[in-house]
Amino acid sequence: MKKLITPLLAICAIIASVSCKKEGTKTPTNSSVSIKLDGKKKSFGQDIHAIKANLSENLYSLVISAASGSESLNIALWSDKDDFVAGKTFVIASPSATYFNTLTYASPNNTADPFAMWNSVYQFGNVEQVFECTITESTEQSVRGTFSGIIYQNSNIAVNSKSVTDGAFFVSY
């Protein structure tokens, strides 16, 4: 599980740098990301990005990120094939022993405070780790899907969790 920290921080750094470089650019009007966080609806309409990459032989990733005010949301999916296609469902386990498919929420974002980060993979003990993301539409221009899970605060002091339901995204590449 500790192997997760380095790749996760690297992905967050890449997404943050992409978001910073594109500051002032407008998200395509048709892109959207929304969730219910502990039953409260949240929409993320800023800096919406989908990045698909072939990282090495038999290792592909799809990262979806979005922000809203002081909050951000990231979905990281991993595959041993480039099979981010309609009908495919991803859960926590991935084909790579090093990476996990994850849902990450930060509030406030752009902070060094580790307690601001919530993730579907909890590193400090045994808890129910739940994350499911289904791609419902995939084209060369965009990706659409649904997701849900349980996210945990980045804390070894206490186990704090939040429920993510009714997650949906439609993002242009």
C-alpha cells in the first residue's frame, strides 16, 4: 500500500501542473463532473481534464480531474491494455501490483495539509475499500462514465470516511 503514495502524488502533481498551465482556459461547455458527497450534491465545473497515457509496455492510465472553488476531484484508472471502453468497469484492484484504481477528493485543494486529502485507498489500517467506475461511452474525443465509492481521510489518527454516490463525468480529451 505504501507504494501507492509516490505514484498518487506524481499524478496529482501532473494534474496540478496541467491545471496551472491552463489557468484561464475555459473547460468545454459540455464537460461535467458531479457527485453526491455524504448525500450532498457537488458539481466540479473548473479545470476539467481527461488524460489518457501509455506509460510503458502493458501499462495504460486514464486520469480524470476537475475542480470547483476550493475543492478538487481525481479519478485514476489503470489497465494492462488500452481498454478504457464503454461497458468496462474498474474497481480498486488493477492489473498492476503497484497501482490501484482510485478516487481522490481534496478540500481545500492546493494545500500541503495531508488531512485535506481523501482517497478510496486507505493506507493506515484495514477498512472496507470500495471504488467502482464504469465507462459508459468512449470516443476519440471524450469519455463518459459513472462512479461511486468510499473515501478516507489521509490520517493515521482516526478512520474518517465519506460516501461518494451518483458520481458522473463527461469529459473531452
